[in-house]
Amino acid sequence: MRITDYELYEVPPRWLFLRVETSDGRVGWGEPVVEGRAHTVRAAVEELMDTYLLGEDPTPIEDHWQTMYRGGFYRGGPVLMSAIAGIDQALWDLKGKQFGAPVYELLGGRARERVRVYQWVGGDRPAGVAEAAREKVSEGFTALKMNATAELRRIDSPAAVEAARERLAAVRDAVGPTVDVGVDFHGRVSKSMARRLTAALEPHEPMFVEEPVLPEHNDVLPQIAAETTIPVATGERMYSRWDFKEVFESGAVDVIQPDLSHAGGITEVKKIVSMAEAYDVAMAPHCPLGPIALAACVQVDACSPNVLIQEQSLDIHYNESSDVLDYLVDPSVFAFEDGFVRLPDDPGLGIQIDEAHVAELAGEVNWHNPVWRHEDGSVAEW
């Protein structure tokens, strides 16, 4: 069996799908994308596939991963690691289909019967969160996530802090103490504001505060963690086990959030989650993406004992023109029941992509992150 062909599809709302075909007619799918940089990652995937994968046996996945990562003198970062991630997902999909088993069975077997998921509410500039929270809880979700704030100045007003506190308080009042609510700082705030916000939010007991500071400021996470009892989460903009090594050693992080489409795929994230287990750290994979990325997450979740919960992007505010289930032949594979998704039984990633629909919608994806500005005209963190 050899890799004979591949094809890339940019599809709405902001995703890039990779289809890999082998000489025996099998097809594997991956989702290699950096949101807002689909064209750039596409070029990286093409270079990796043409240089290292075409004509090769797809089964030695670890060797392929090491070749793609170490074969270039310059390595790491969002673009190259996302390209590797999508290829890696497709190789695992092929391998599972070759052996007639879900990927998690090839990674040691399941550690749970189902995976808890959470639902986004409130949008980029959070609004209407209490009403949205009630609605999603009525649909069966037992965990939610919301942004803490829109843009904040480096030192912002007491009113800005109070507005964030009131939003979380309103959600807590709406859903009660049995529903978990994660709060995403999105790297939008400075160290000083992160400390003030965590102090204000603590009485309402969020499940975690996510990315309280930008990853380039992870050195201040111990200070933030020392001043709050709220669990600290981070990791969506960290791309390898080497990026996570220092946060594990700092003891400041309670939940890591690597992205299966950014952090080297199934091969690398399985290693990261095993490292986390050794430091008594939970994992909640980042996944505001499409069905292939979510399927890859569920495979790793299934066989990793320290997984806390899974992000998923159904009905998320980014998905205006297409949604997760639109690209699946059988959407019931992601039927959420009582806030959980069941483990798939089908081989590989456990999903069947609707290839005709993908081909019909494929074209240039022109989604880009919004550029926010403060009232003085300077660029704000989105």
C-alpha cells in the first residue's frame, strides 16, 4: 500500500480539509488549518506531502511524523505544526481503516464510555449570555464556555471588571451550581487585568479561566495561579510537547488545551496528554473547528484517562455559512446526549465525509481574524 494522491479543500466557514488516497483505494481525512491562514497552511501541506509522503507506505506514522518535523531545520510554530497535524490525522484515519478499528483502539483502547462536551455561548464580545446559557442547558448540556470580555486596556476601569463579573453572575444565576461554566480570557488581557478579573470572578466558581495571559507570558502563570482558587487553563497556542514542558514544570496550570489541528495531530497530542497525566494536569482539547478535527479529538479523548471535557463548535458564532454536521454523511455520530458524545465504533476517525458536499462548497476561504482597536486607535488583542 502506497500513498498515491491527495487533495485539499478550503470550505466554509473557515476550514481546510485534506483527503489522502492510497493504492488500495482507501481514503483518509485530516483537517490542517490555522484559522485565518488557510492559504498559508495549504502551501505547507503541499510541500510536506510532495517531499515526504507521496509514494510512501502510510502505516509507519511515527516515522512520518519525525521526518516531517525533523526533516526541516526550522521547525515548530502554528503553520508547520498545523500542516503536520492534518497529515497525521489522515494517516491515522487510514491506519484505522486498514485494521478495521477506531483509532483509540490502536492507541491502547478506551478509558471511558463517552466524552463530556461543552457548548459556547455569548459570542466574541459576550452578550446575552444568561439567555443563551438557559437555552443550551435546556438542550442537555451540562457545561458551557463564554468569553470573559471584549477588548480591555492594559489597565482598565473598575466598570470593565464589574461588567465581566456581572455576566458570569448572570449565567450562574440562570443555570445554577450544577452546570460548569468555563471563562475564556482569550489572551486579551494584561497580567494586571488577569489578576483583577480572576479575583472578581472567583466567587462565581468558573470551571476554569482559559488563557488568562498570552502564551508568550506563560512565565507569569504561577503568580496568577497563586492568587486564585480557579483552575487555570491554557494551551491552544502551544504546538508541541516542548512548548508544554515549562508550564508543566511551573505547576501553575490545571488544564491544558492543545488543539489536534495545531499541535502536531493525534501522534503529538497523545504524547502531550500523557505528559500532563504525570503532572496531575487535566486536558480539554481546543476545537472551534470542523468535523475532522473534532473526530480526531474524540479519538484521543477516548483513550486518555486525564481528559476533562471536549470543546466542540456546533452553533458557535463563527459558523455562519456552514456548520460541523453539514459535511458528514451520518451526522448522528456527533449526537450529544446529556452533555456527552458517544465513542464512535467505525474504523479510523469514525466519521464519513460527504465528499460531494465538500467538493460542491470548496473554494477560497477568506475568513480572517477581526482586527480590534482601542479607543485611542492602537491595536487591541482579539
